[in-house]
Amino acid sequence: MNMDFHVHGLLSKRKDFNEEFFMNEIYFSKVNGLNAIVLCEHFNAKDFLVIYEFLEKKYSYDGDRYIVDGISVFPAMEVSIKNKGHVILCGDRENVINIYKSLSDFREKENFIELEELLDLAEVFDLLKIGAHPCRRGHKLCKHPHELLKRLDALDLNGKDIFKKGEAIARDEVINLSQELGLNIVTGSDSHTPIQLGGIYTNLNKECKTIKELKECIRNDDYSIKVNSSLNFKIFSSKILKRYLLKADTYDKNTKFKILIISYLLK
């Protein structure tokens, strides 16, 4: 089961949810050999709930994931915390929506939640807790107290960090931190466009339908990490596309896309 643990459903957290854009992500996931994604939109994205309204209306739900054209889509969110850093929280749809509502007073930068309080909340809702890009410049989740970081379930080896730093440096940073904390590492593309998907993923040795099964697989190190040789090209192309769409200032929920053919060039 090939899984990307860090996928965004929006071009930007300030932009509309576009159904066609999202379905392009599902298509690119399939073409690039993925079986599952963790849909961890930013917790303060303007259309966070719109995404789940769309999934709820159109797709079946089995275990703790939606089945979207054969791709398992696990509900999640990426939460910004006080003093910098992001944490991905993944769970069943009800718990994800409930914790989203619980964070209503923490959506602005000056009011971001403390890491300890977020971990307490996540444990109440029995969520999978992943430290997102923990060594990224300007975020530095790794600077938080290690006794708190040890309460996470895993760390994120992030495609964008590999692109910026090189694979050897990015791996070594996360591996060193994981050894200090006693945590395992999973992977995330950190994709905001379909093009980026498939560049890096985690190959789970069994199919997981629930958060409990995902936690067990991670805890037991029952998986391997895969980095596609086209990762850097995928991320570079994705950055250009995102920049163009944002600068064009015409992107909204009705924008059409004609980029499907590119998927065959980016395997």
C-alpha cells in the first residue's frame, strides 16, 4: 500500500476548494502508483469544511477513510503551533471535524495553540500525530521540548525539504531527530498541486483501513520509504504551476484544468 502522508486539497489555504483540481490530485495519485493519501489541509484554511462536505456527499466511507476512485483518502489537518512548527493530525472523519471545531480560538498566528495542549487534544480524539517537516528553516518543530515531541507517533520526511536541502541532508536531519526521540519516519510530498504527487511515498507492507492499523504499521516499522528519481522535477514543476495560478488571480472554485497528460511525463 503506497501512501503519501502529507497532501493538501487546496492550492492555497486562502483559495477556494476546486473539485476539478482535487480530482486531478486523485488522478495523479493513481497514475503514480499511490493507493492512499492523508488529506491534511491547513486547519485555518478558508474552505476546510467544504472539502469534507464534498467528500461526504459524493464518496463512500470505509474504516477511517473515504474511497475516491479507488484511492483511500484519510481525513486529517495540518496545525500550526505556538513558537513555530506544524503537526499533522489524522483520524476518523468525526474526530477530525470535532478537533477542527475545538481549535476555533487558535486559528490566528497570535493565538496559535501550545504544542502540549494540542497533543492533549489529539490524544483525547485518538488521532495519529505526525511532526510535519520538523527541521524546516522557519518552522523548526525540532526546537520544542523533546519530552513533548516524544508524544508524536512519527516524523515527516518531506519532499520539499529534500528539494531544498538535498536528500542526504534532509534524511540525516530527520533520522538524527527520530533517533533522539525514539520515533519512526514516514514521508509526505507536501503537495499543493497534482503534479507533486508520487515523488515520495511510504510503502506499507499491508493495507490499512483504520487509524489504529496505521499506527500499528508505523510503530512496528512495517513499511519502507521510497523517493522517486523525478522528485525534484515534480516539485519544481509544481512550484511553477502554483505560482502561476496564484499570480493570475483568476483561480476559484470554477477554474478548469487541462494538465492530465503531464502525469505520464512525471512518473
